[in-house]
Amino acid sequence: MALSVLTCFGNNKERRLLKPLAMMARQQYLQAIDEESLALKVNRILAEYLHKHGDFSEQLTIFLGKCRQMATA
């Protein structure tokens, strides 16, 4: 779900930067190119974005929070 959030939600800057990374991670997962789990890839993408660009927009934060809630439910 978080991977889908990265491709659809957030401000223009977030979508411009995160969508290509999310699509590449999905493609690598589907083609079994990399041994890194999809969850680890998404976590790495999010951590790198935060490190380079600071906090997420409110919209992206809300949707990522909803993903987390659904995953723990």
C-alpha cells in the first residue's frame, strides 16, 4: 500500500521525486531482480527522501499513516 501511496499522493515535488523510485522498486520486485524485500525498499526510499528533503507534506503523511494503521490492524 505504501508503494501505491508514493505514486499517487503528496505534493508535486514528492510525486516527481518518489514516483519513479516507487515504480522502479515495484518493477525490480516483480522481476525478482533484487533480493531486498519490497518493504525494505519502500522504507529506504522514504528514509532517503526525509534525509535529503525534510518532512513529507501533510497529504503524504496522512496517507502513509493510514497505510501503517491498516498494516497493524
